[in-house]
Amino acid sequence: MVKNAVERIKDSQLAILRHHVDKEIAASRSGNRQDAIRLSGRFHVRLAEFGGSPVLTRFVEELVARTSLIIGLFGGSNISFCSEDEHKLLIEAIAGGDAEHATGLMLNHLHHIERGLELSNEPDLAIDLRRALTC
């Protein structure tokens, strides 16, 4: 997916991603966990869309729905959404045409999210899951 994005993304789409990350950051800094989770997931879907593969896009949409639910329930207070720096760095690697670096950043990003889950704890039922999962 990331390699496809590097090969196909347009400047206008990079601008859309950058603006999207700005909205993520605003939601994060305001403490709006539901919107931050939703926007973070939507970032990944947009990246797949810009890669030009409808099959991968549908796959990512399904994964985002599942992972957003898991992050909402088990993410804890410190890992409720993707790091703003990780998305920014990924965009810049894609903009620079560096598929290998961008792919490595994405893998590290996904591992970071996974490590932050607290699956042994009771789920956080205080989050409004409907709001967090609405696209």
C-alpha cells in the first residue's frame, strides 16, 4: 500500500494528507479521543485510496474498523491514536519518493500502536465507540 502511494500520489493528495494530519493533531491536543481515533484510522484509508488499489483500500477500511475498535477499548489513555510525528514523517517519505523508507516507517508505526495496547486490562467502556468508528 505504501509503495503504491509513493508511486502514484499527487501533490494535491499530499496536501490533503497534511491537512488531515493537522486535524488529527488538533483533536489529539484538545483531548478529543474519539475524533483522534477516527481521524487516525481515516488517514490510513486515505493513504490506501491514494495508492490507487480499490482492493487494498477495502481491505484497509476493514482493518481500520477493527483496529479502531481495539484501540478504543484497549488503547489506554496514552496510546489512543497514532503519533502525529509518525504520520508526518510518513507523508514526507512518500513525498520524497522513498518507498523503502516509507514502508519501514509504516511498519514501525504499526508496531508502535500494537505495543501500546493493553490487552490484559478490562476494556475502556468510557469511550463513545459509535463516534470513534464513524467515518
